[in-house]
Amino acid sequence: MQRAYILIETDVGQAADVAHRSARQRGVVHVELVTGPYDVIAMAEADSIAELHSGPFRCIDADLRVTRAVLCPVGHLVEQSETESTESEPLLIPVREPVLVGVDSDWSGSG
């Protein structure tokens, strides 16, 4: 089962209506009204990313009160050794150590 967040911007004053309509879409399991750059965030599930895109995302994006929608598939964090022993997931993101680029090694941290 593949999950994705759908980040939704709406016309002014339309967030609640869009949230109610989004919640009725097949595959949408949870909807929240939020503040910030997006007005509504929906969680959707389907068998594949293609089904998420052609199903709930396309219906939400086609809503005339939606000014922008972004599909964000959920990745699964795994350690490198786990990828060899488990079935492959559609989105596997290996856990890696952070890399600092362009930072002098003698930086003391004082301003």
C-alpha cells in the first residue's frame, strides 16, 4: 500500500468546502485544515503512486476552488542492510549521515 500527502491551496474562504469534498474522495483516509502556505492537507492511500495520481489527486486538483495541489508520496526510511532482506517498497530512502558542504573545519561557532 502506497501513501501520499496531498498539499492543497484553495481560493480565499474555500478551505472548509474543499476539505469536505476531499474527504469524500475514494482513497482519501484523512483530511486536515491547516495554516501556512497550504490550506488543506489530505492523506491518501492506494496500491501504487500511479493510482494515487489518477484517483484522489486528480479529483482534488480538478476542483475549481483549488488553486494548487501537490502530491507528496511517503517514502520509507530503511537501513542499508534492511533493503537486502525485505521486499522492495516503491520508495526506499536510505538513511545516510549528513554531509556539510562549504564549511571550514576550524569554525568555532562563535558569531
